[in-house]
Amino acid sequence: MDISWYRSLGLADVAEKAASGERLSMEDGERLFACPDVTAVGALAHMVRARLHGDKAFYVLNRHINYTNICINGCLFCAYARERGQEGAFRLSLDDIVQKATEGPVPDEIHIVGGCHPDIPLAFFEEALTALKKALPDTELKCFTAVEIAHFARLEGISTVEVLTRLKRAGLAMLPGGGAEIFAPEVRSRICPKKSTAEEWLRIAGEAHALNIPTNCTMLYGHVESVRHRLEHLDALRRQQDESGGFACFIPLSFQVKNNLLGVREAVTGVEDLKTIAVSRLMLDNIMHIKAYWIMLGVKLAQTALWFGANDLDGTVVEEKIGHMAGADSAAALSRAELEAMIRGAGFTPVRRGARFTVKEAAHG
């Protein structure tokens, strides 16, 4: 590490902290975001990434299934949700879910999320997980955000712990990290006033961890939040991780600007995407994996993000609706060969993983 480079940028102390593994402060994070040289921030993040993962970059053979877009939350940033009876609204049956899951090659992971439908009972989801485990016994089921768990609990009149326990019994392996958005109440009141609070989201994550259900975590950035809001969000995640230890991966999600009611029409730049990924890697010292979600970033920027702190690209996906309905212009799916070529083309060694980051196939050149 060329400390003179960081000294010239006023970041020598931050660079030394990152090199020694010392936790960065919120003020350190603000200085990194303010740094005009994104490559300097990226180099620090890559140093940490290499320390944790060497030249490995992870991917998963997965299948996304969105079971409904009918949702009661009415989030202003969302281009996906519909009201019941509205044009474009849909709800999958149990047979539809199983059919989608079993089309094509057997995936290592099934990723299921949907809108907060006003009247789908918890029993439906228990039955769906049971049917999926019967059809795909070796596939891990990563299903339902903390927001959906809270919604199921309210519909059933039971605790979120009981919801998690019942779903785990039916085959749930892991929760995805959606619904976190930005934790700051003043931002949530503008973009998703009906959605679970930050406190509820973090509590449910902790409950899942206590039940040995790992989760991912996310941050939606590039809308109406400030840099300070992003850093407060990252700090809340690492404090929760200090307490419960079950976050497997952090996914920064770049806001897609089409078809939303917020009035945001200008997307963040690729440079801002890379800086946010890099700062996330540096701030989240206790979360092992950082994802460059190619669906939101596009293939080329996701490849670049592997040099800015990210070590995972997600996977084959097959069918994704939420990001694409908001304007993501990436492909809907990538094959295993395409993912591995994408990783090798960026200068890394591909590693096939499961939902919980267990290695399915050792890295090879």
C-alpha cells in the first residue's frame, strides 16, 4: 500500500486502519465517500477483499421466483407492486411455484420473494416450501424478506418467531435481505411509510439468526437519502451483526429510476456505485461477503465491482421481475458458463456456492 497516495488525499489514518483491520468510524466513512479519487477508495476495499477471499469470486446456480406483485405497502420507490385487480397484477398458485422451480437444471438455491398480499395465509407458504423440498431435496430455500415475515405474523396474529419457526420446519434455509431499504425514519417516511420499521427489520433478522437461519442484508441507495444515511444504515447492520452474527452477505442495491412515484429520474453514476460498494466493504468488517448484484449493475460494472470490494455476483437468476420492472436493462438470466467466463474475464477464480456460501465446487483455474 502506497501510504503517500493516501496521505496526499488526507486518508493516511483511514488507510492504516483498513490495513490493520481496525473498525472504521462513521467519520472515516464520510471521508471515503468524499474522496475525489474512487480508485484510492477501491484499492483499500480490494485490499480487504483480497485478505478475506484471495482471488475467489462466488456465484450460485439459483432460480428467482416472485409469487405475487399484489402488495398493501404502496412503497413510492417500487415499480413492481400492484393492487388487487389492477392491470398487470398476478399471483402464482402452488403448482405454478413448483413448476417454475423445477424447470431446467436443478438449482442449488431457490430465491422466493413477493409483495405483501392481503390474504395469502401462512399455510400456503408452508405447503409451498414442503412441496419444493420434496421436489428438490438438495436445493436450499432462501425465501421471504423480514418485511414479509412481519406481514405473515400480522395476518396470522402470531409472533414473528413463530412464523420463522414454522417456515424453518417446512424447509426454509435462509432469508434474503430485502426490505431494509434505508433505515433512517425520515427517509422511510418518504419512500415506504407503510413498510416495517428499521427496528422491526433488525429485530426479525436477529430472531432468524437465533434460530440458526442465516440472512442476507441490503441497502437501497441513490434515491432521496444522504451519504450520512447510508453510513448510519451500514453501522446499524454491523452492530446487529456484532450482536447476532447471522448476516452472510451484504447487497448494495442501486436504485432503478424508471416507473416510480418518487420523482427520481436521474440514476447514480457507475462511479458512485463502485464507491458505495467499496465503502460498504470497508465499513462492514464483520460481514464476510459483499455482492455485486449483476441484475442491478449490469455485467460490466459488476465485473469491475470485483476490484472494488465485492466478492460475489449472485447467480443464474433465470427470471427476475422486481429490478427489471424498475428499469434494469440487464439480461434476465446468465448461464453457469457465462457467469464463470464473466468472473475469469475480470481476473478472478470462480467458485460455485450454495445459498449459505458453502462451497459446492472448489475454485479452479
